[in-house]
Amino acid sequence: MVTLTIQQDQYKTYILTDTTAQTRLEVVPERGGIITRWQVDGRDLLYLDSDRFADPSLSVRGGVPILFPICGNLPDNRYTHQGKTYFLKQHGFARDLPWEVSDRSDIGASDRSLQDGITLTLKSSNQTYAVYPFDFELTFTYRLQGNALLIQQRYSNRSPEPMPFSTGLHPYFAVSDKAQLQFHIPATQLINQIDQTPHPFSGQFDFEQAEIDVAFRYVTQPEASVTNSGQRLILSYDSTYATLVFWTLKGKGYYCLEPWSAPRNAINTGEDLTLLEPGATAETWVRLAVG
């Protein structure tokens, strides 16, 4: 059984704990619905820049930010829909806006038993209409399942026209020595997102580079993994996610392995873009597990 505790610091934090599995999950709805901590056997799997997290004017660098309605950035941060140009910053707005806890079983209680998770909702508003002219509702459910974290997602189009979007997650995994990392990524070629050049993938990265930002297009299996000092982290996902992105900076204690449903600029090019019909709902999932 998973227990929910609500802790009020700078932001209200929802803490899910499974004492049997010795796992812990911390979620901050008002800071982009973000997962800020995931522990397995007392070990933190995620990195979090606490200074950026504390500053609401900055995007969070750490945890598991949500990417919607775009992944990556756009040329000049702009896209066009029905002849009108809109400004949309990198990775969209879902990671910056406050989400609501839609499972209200926690109201009036500081400690309560749950099935195994918590559900958050983000709805369109005047703020989102200014940059994305669609009426939508997103529902994310975070579930602790033993040594695994399941992220279930639902995307609903409330607009009278088809709604284009891409979605993704941007987990920051903690690491002390990147040279010890061993990768299994189901792809033989990558695209350097800095200069848009293709390269063969040998299974390793050159961590002497100042920045690594690469995309694996059309992954051949629904699972990737990274082994760090004998501990294997497994990322699995459904067929919605055709792209994996790997990103890190030299000297920083994290790496990011990100499932994206479409590549950068898809809202302009249409490549792998999801086009959700009026009144329709799309569901997908991502699972992180320690093996």
C-alpha cells in the first residue's frame, strides 16, 4: 500500500511512500506537475537543481519535467496555425504552469492510504490560448509499483477542430561518474541536435564534449536502459514515443534520456505530429524501473 503525505514548504509537495518496496516519490503540482524526487532503496535516482526550482521565474532543471504541446524548440520560437503566428518557448508550457490534484481523496487529510498513485490535471486557460489556440485537458497519473514508476497520460481535445501536439518527458537522472555509464539504446544512428548532422551510434558517448544533445529517431524497441555502477535503470514506453533524446552538460551531475512523441519543430513540419480529432482522447504511458 502506498501512503500519501502532504508537506508544505515553498510549494505544496505530495509525497508517496511504499515502505514495503522502500520507494518514495515527491510531486509538486503547482510547479508544472513535476516529479522532484524518486527514491528506490533509499537512493535518489533523480537530480534536482534546488536553486532553479526555488525560483518561479526559471524553468526547473531536474526531476521529471513534462513537455507539451511541443518537444524541443522552434525556429525563433514561432509556429503558424491557420495563417496566424504564435510564440511558443522551448518544450511548451506544461512544465511551467500549476496543475491540479484531480483525485481529491487527500482533501482535509495530511496522511492517507492510496491505491498506488496520484492524479494531476492541466486544463486550457486564457494563458494557454494566447500561445496555443486549443481547448484541452491533460491528465497524468503517477504510480509507484514496486521498484518501478509508471506515468500514465491522457490527452483530451475539447476544441471544435483537430488539435496538433507532441509530448514528452525530460527526466534528469543523477550520476557521479558518467564514464561508468553503460547504454542500451535501440538505435544505430543518431542526429546531433546542435548542428543537425547524422552519425552512427556505437553505444557510447564522448563525455569530454561540453554538451551532448542527440536524438535517436524511430527507435526499434519499446525499451532502453542505462547501467550505472551495477544498477540498471530501464526506460520503457508505448508506440507513441518514436524518438529518444539524450542530453547532458560536461561537469554536471546528471544525464537526460527523454522519450518524445515527435522531433523538434514537428508542429511546423508535421513530422510524427499527433493530430487529435475534436472530442477525442489519446492515452499513453512511460515506465521507469530499477532492475
